[in-house]
Amino acid sequence: MDTKAMFAQVVLSNPLEQRFTYAISEDMVCEVGMRAVVPFGNREVTAYVVACLDRIEETRYTIKPIKRMIDKEPLYGEREILLAQWMARFYLCSEGEALSGMIPGGRRDVDPPLMPIDGQELAVAAEHLSEEQREAITSILSSKEQLHYLYGITGSGKSEVFLQVAEQVIQQGKQVIYLVPEITLTHQLARQVSKRFENRVAILHSGMTPSQRLTAWRKIKRGEVEMAIGARSAVFAPFENLGLIIIDEEHENSYKAGNSPRYHARQIAQKRASDSNALLLMGSATPSLEAWHMMEEGRICKHVLSQRVGGGSPPKITVVNMLGEQRLLSRKLLEMMKQTLDMKRQVILFLNRRGFSHFFHCNSCGYEMTCPHCSISLTYHKKENRMVCHYCGYSRKPISVCPECNSVDVGYGTFGTEMVENEVKQFFPLAHIARLDTDSAKDKQRVAQVLSEFKNGSIDILLGTQMVAKGLNFPLVDLVGIVLADSSLNLPDFRSQERTFSLILQVSGRAGRYNNAGKVVVQTYHPDNRAIMCATQNDLQTFYSEELSARKDTAFPPFTRLVNFVVRGRSKEKTVKAMVDLHSMIESLLQEMGSAYVDNGDKKDIPDILGSAPCPIEKIAGNWRHHLVLRSTNPARLLQVATAVHQQYKTPSSIYLEIDLDPLQML
């Protein structure tokens, strides 16, 4: 007869790395994989049960009982616990932080809203596959390799290849995870596949309530669905027989988590695919430099789609030098917008900067209105008549007199989507204009409505930030205007050229997807910049070759790996002192490592410190920030140093240390 477990080992969603033991009462059903509420100090917290024990060693303290169980059935199993342990080691977090990042936080089941089926989006069927698509599908399914990349120009039908491969894998009795970078793309994809896969599809993304995500998670765990669609966190979907993971728009930064655990969905997908012997299929029109490098080295199987399936040819791109222009929209762009609207076709205007203007300044003394909690300028939002910080949310009323010199010669510098919207309305008062950016995206129903209205042609001009740049498919769009291609070039980041290149190509790909009338106008103050020139000439090979050469010469990824250590705190002096201490500690660790390898006759690949300095954005939400970047060609030794810092460095009170392996940005 089985003996009922009397004790449960749990982990908590905090940085404490040990497991805690609690007593299970006789009338309580407690299994590995369930969540519980336990007393911890003077409060009650959510705990994750990772082991059940019949007996434990004697303790000097009283074992507290579990307060109550949250779940009636397990949400996770040994596989998820092992993955959490791997994440804890690799991303330097606790096992509990990793598990809580995987498991939805809901307490009760709530069905997600039903997805309307869009018949127009189901129009592309298997019999209309191009020869390139058929070859890619056959090659992927017949290959013995695990890692595959579908590199195809925008509009070449990558999504259909993904879905065809997914259908074949599901027919073999296996399950599929399909990752997209944006919630808006999740909804579009869900509408495409709901009918196709007979509604055996679950959706997982942060736009759903925790309870809705919990419902979808349980359906996956019970085996009631065969495909999970979602943004970054959907990579953890608890399938028992995983056969395929798809990562659409693989180059996107949103696949990297910004909080602990700072995982990248691509790395988790590689780990899960390896553990499950599943296929990993990635795709993009602008692969990340890391993926391109791996394809060149033959570590990923490359499949190419070079033709648009809708019959349209790549758009004609015009570059406008804005130095001779007087307005936000150049004469050339305004002329082409008028021609496009006269033909009853649609326009997308892209600017990667929300708000009305980017900063407020005094022309007499140079005063600039900055956030009191962050070291960045406030952005003017005309509709609310407020100056707003896009990092911490601080806002205040605009001023008309300089507080430094009392001058009235004050104004706004640069511009955002609101100002562009105002100018468009002046020139095209009869056109129906809609704006999509982070401000308007807070209303999820509004976003869905705008995209639906734009698709059916009732909106003439769609103005937006990155939200309109990714994966969206609008047959009536003939013209795309990139209002300022330089917006990401000025960031102090080694990836700024790559991001600029990718963004221009991705946005350009929204034009002329079903005809040969697609046109793109790229407005820039730097027409001779390498990224802008290569993107507007659609010359990927030259850009990737030159950028890889530059990265190799400067010893940056993908030829090395980085760790970014960020120390933050309310006191600038304490933060600086903490960084000095951290720098000294890391130098000592590197000297010890160097001595050990010299004794072994091998000093190669010892990590080196790139330097320590204030972060480019030195202050966010009242916290001063300093960082130190460590680099190595040997990821194991890099992780060895980072792990030692994580375990040994004791942060002073009110000081926090963030460790980010393989950072995508270091602002």
C-alpha cells in the first residue's frame, strides 16, 4: 500500500535559491506540479511543489503546514522542473523564478474570447503552393537535422510553409509550438489556423488575463490541443510529445525577456527541441546576424523563398534626403501619397517614435525638460497636453517660459507619431487616418478594430510605430513611407546598424504584396549610411558580410558572447561604490582563472572586461544605473565568472544587481 506523502518541497518566485519544506495535512491532496499557498515570514506566498516526501531529517525548527492548495491537478511535471533548473543555472536566477516565469498566474479557469474566422486569410491553400514552398516543406520534413531556417523575402509565403510543416507533424501524432513576436500577430495567426486545425489550438500571450492563460495551459497539459500559438512565453507550453517549434520573425528583440529570468525564447526553444528530439524551424526576411552566421557556417539548414506568392514584385524604393526639406513629410512623399489615395489604394506611414514631439528645450540657454526620475527627455503628447516619460510614466504640464533663464524662446525638438498625424490631416483632410503605437495599443479591442478596418479598406492611411512593421498582410497597401529612417541609428548600441537595416526592409515589405505597384519612400538625414543604403537596395548579402566583418574586427557577437552586469540604486554614490567593488571582484576572478589556465598551459579565451561606466540611460525610475560588460569567445568560461559573481557578490542594502547573459541592448 502506498504511503501518503507527509511533506512537500517547494520553491518560491523570489531570488532565494533553496527549496523549502512544508507539512501536508492528512485531508490535503498535494502532488508535484501543483501550486500552494504557504506561510513565509509574516505573509502568505504562492509556492510551487517540486517534490513530495514520506519523511525528512529532524530539524531544530517546527515544520509549518501548507495553508491551502491552489490547484486540483498538476500544472507541470518533471520535464518543466528540469527545464527550470537549467534556466536557473544558465540565466542566473532561482529555480522558483524560472518556474513562475513559465506557469500562468491565474487561480481559476476562464475561457479566452473566441477568435472570429477571417475567410479572406484562409484563401491561400495547399494547391497554390509555389515550387520553392514545396521544396522547402519536403526538405524540412525529410531532413535528419534539427535546426532549420526559412529565409524568404517579405510576402514569399513563409507562414504557409510553417503551417504545412505543422500539419504534417501533427498528423504524426506530435504537437507544435508556434511563436510570433507580437500579440497582434498572435490574433491574426489564430484566426488563420482555428478552422484549419479544427479549433484544437491554444493561445498563450500576456494580453490575456492570467486566468485565461491558465485555461489554455490546462488544455495543453491535458492533451486537448495540438498547437500552441503565442508570444515569447508560449515556448514553455507543456506538451508531452513535442514535435516542432516554429519561431516566426526570429530576428525580433521581443523574444528576449526584460526581467528575471532574462531568457531568450530562441535559446529555450533550442533546449526544448534538443530534449524532445523535435524540429526547430525559424524564419524571417531579415535574419538576426547570429542566425545568418550560423547558416553560413552550416550549423543551421537554410531554405530560401525568393519570390512573392501573391504575384507582386519587391517594391520600388525611393530615398529622400531630408536636409533640403522644410516639413516632416517630404514633397516626394506627399506627392506619392496623393497619387496612391487618388487610386483608392492605402498608405502606411512608419515612425519609430510615439508622442507629438520628442523633447522640450530652450533656444536661449539650451535647457531641456527631463524626467526627474530618469535621465531622458520628456515627450510632449498633444492630445493630453502633457509632457510624459516613456520609461517611468511620470508626466507634467508643458511650460511656456524657461525655468532656467526665463526666456520665452522655447520649443519642441524632433517629432513623434502625433505630430506626423497632425501634418497628414492638414494635407489630406478628407482621408480616414488611424494611428497605432504603444499609447493607442493599451486598448486591445481598439487595435483589433483598427487592423480589421484597415484590412477591409475603410482606413486610408495607417500611421504607426514598430507595431505596423511586422508580419501584417494588407492587400490594398501600395505605398509605405518611412518618416525617419535614422531614429535607431543614434542609439549607443553595437546592434543599431542591424536594427535599422532590418526595420527598413520589414516595413518596406508591407507594400505591394499582391501587385507590382508597391512603392516605398525612405526619408533620412544620412542617405550614405551603410545600413540605409543596403536596405533600400535590398542588398542583404553586402550588409551581412560587411556587418559580420565589422563585428569580427571589434570582437562583438556573434564572434564573442557578452554578459552585462547592471548595478542600480537610489543613491548615486552607493551605486558607484558598488560598481567599483564589483569591478574589483571580477578582476580578481579573472586573475584566478588566468593563473589556473596558465598552469595548464592554456590561457586562451579568458574573459575580458570591456569597461564599466554609467549606463547610456543613467537613471530610470529614480534608480542610478552603472554597468560592466564582460566578453569572451568561450561561453562556458563567461558563465563560470557570471555564476561566481551571482553566488559570491553581496549587494549592499538598497543596491540591486542585474546579470544579463547575451544582452540584446545595453541602454
